[in-house]
Amino acid sequence: MFEKEVDYRLAKWVILNMEKDGVLTSDELRLAWMNIATHYEPLFLEVENMDGMIGDGVIVDDQ
């Protein structure tokens, strides 16, 4: 049921890391992101955060 969502999330993670490593430009990242969203049609796309962040920004420490 959630295969499209999982595949989309993995693809998104890969391209975001490619941009952080300098393999993709920010423009290429946006284009790839739109294309994978169209290709996978994930169930939760309407709540997607398209600001380029990986994760929710929460920092967890050892305490």
C-alpha cells in the first residue's frame, strides 16, 4: 500500500544528498524532485515540505 510513498521518500533522500554533495545544482534538484513526485505519486504528497530539508529539523541529544 505504501510502496509508492517509500520509493518516493528514498528517491527524495538520494537527490537531496546529491545536491548537498555538489552532484546536483539546486535547480536540478527542484526539477528532479518534481519529476519523482510525478512518477511515484506518493500518497502524502499534499503535506510534503518542499524546502529541501531532510528530516523535521529536530536535534536529539544523549540526555
